[in-house]
Amino acid sequence: MPVRFEVSQVIDRPLEKVFHFIVHEHVHNHPRWDPDIELEQLSEGPIGLGTQIRRRNSRSGTPVEGEHAGGGIRRKSSLCYGHSRQPG
């Protein structure tokens, strides 16, 4: 079942800096706002369409592993990912 959610937050910084922090440095910076998620970029190059990232979520006590792929970036406005849970 697809899930869609949106989050909004006003940040007093230039859009380009915020977008770079959240999107282009996502793997490195993600633990700063969600320490229960570990990310590892599997593919080389900048984050974008087809970027493969392994994730491990330990929030619920039992780690859940999976991967997600970059679905695309709309320049300086949005990022979309597809998530999949590892079988088992």
C-alpha cells in the first residue's frame, strides 16, 4: 500500500543551502535529525535518479533493514525516494 506524506518547516537559511544539506548531503546528515536510522550510499555519484541507499531503522527495538532508490529531484524544490523492505 503506497504511503504519501509531506513535512513542512520554515528554516531561516537560503534555499540552496537547505536543499544541499537535506538532499545532496542526505546520507551524511540524516542522523542529525533521525539518529535511529543508519544510511549507507551503495551507488557512486551524487544523489539523484537511481541512487541506491541501504538503511537500517532501529527505532522499534528490532532493526529493520531495507534499501531505497532516488526517484528524482526537482531542482531546489523536492526529492522523492522509493523504499523497499528486505525480505525475511
